[in-house]
Amino acid sequence: MLRETGQLMLRCPRTGRDYSIGVEMDPASFSSLPATQMTAHCPHCGERHRWIPNEAKLKRDEVTIAHRRLT
């Protein structure tokens, strides 16, 4: 049985546009990401943005398949 996977997506705080950081994973792996601050290069504004997993989405074919909730 194949697991549904998607692209890890962030939102640029300058432009408000979503972008992929080039990581594909399944919802279970996405849910288990540690609550650690990371950085990613944004193709829209050219800057590196800090982010935590609760700010990310998992999307496949433009549809969000997982979104973490703030706890």
C-alpha cells in the first residue's frame, strides 16, 4: 500500500506566496517533525526565512493534506 506524500510548503512573510522547500514526506513523518526552528531559502524574495513545523503545510497537487496545529 502506497502512502500519500506531499511537498513541505512554507509561506513567504514578505510576499504571502507559498513555496516548496524541496522536501517530500508523508503525513505521519510531517506530524513527527520536532518543534525546532529551521531556515529555508525563499525563491520569491531571495531571503532565508526562519520557520517552525507549525508554520508549514504538506501539499499534494495544490491541496493541503496535512497542517500542524499549534499546541
